[in-house]
Amino acid sequence: MNISDIPAYFDPIDRIEGVIYTFLNADWDGAYRRSGIAGLAAELLSCLISHNAPTILVSRYSGWRGIDIERLLKRHGVKVWDRSLAGDNLAFSVKRRQVKWAEYLLLRAGVPVTSALNEPANRRYTEHYAPGSEPLSRLGRSNGRQPRRKSAR
């Protein structure tokens, strides 16, 4: 952290945006389908304590810019919000139901995730691919990057 980072820690707009998007991105329909009114109450509590919006940390000195990370995740349907600095890391939130997929995408692309993984097996899964590769998009295109498997030598 350097002295020019200090204002970012006190930016009220980022904090307000984080709270609003945590509520907007909550799984209200799923919560209601699973448990009715009790499910909605549980989802509301999850919003209040940010349980439904896990934070992913990425080394900010890795050469990966925040916008590049966000574009990578967006190409594969992952919504990102509550972007911030956390010491030597970039921090951002994703939907609880997308966190494992987001971690997989980041690790496969070679992004250095510094937070504890929600799915530790993702590190093992991504070892089968060349660094920088991406899975096919939901539309069946490779997003300009060909997914390559490492040779099994």
C-alpha cells in the first residue's frame, strides 16, 4: 500500500454501491422457492452480513488490471461488484452461486488469486490447461483464445 491508496479506503460511493448490489444480486427467487418466507428472511440476513457476496482477492502487482479481470469474468457470465483495494490486493465481490466458477476462470487464466479458495480442487482442475486459456463461452465461441490442454508427457 502506498500513501495515494488512502482515499480509496474512505470512498463512501464504493461502500454504498457494494451494499446496493449485494441486495440486487441476491438470489431472492431461489430463496423463496427453497423455503418460502423463511428463505427470503435468510437471504435478507445473508445480504446484511454479505454472506451471499463472497470477496475474491487478487494480487494487485501481478500485471492483471482490475478491468481485465472483470472482462474475463463477464465473458463467462459472472457479475462483479464492490471493487476495492485491500492492502496489496484487488478485491471484488461475486454472487455466492458463481464463486466457484469465478475462481476456476481466474486460476485457468493465470490470475493469482490470493484469497482462500471456496473450491480448492479448482487449482488441480486448472493444471490440465495451458496458462492463459479460457473455456468456451456459453455461445460455443472461444472468445478469441483457443483452449489448449497441456500435453500428457
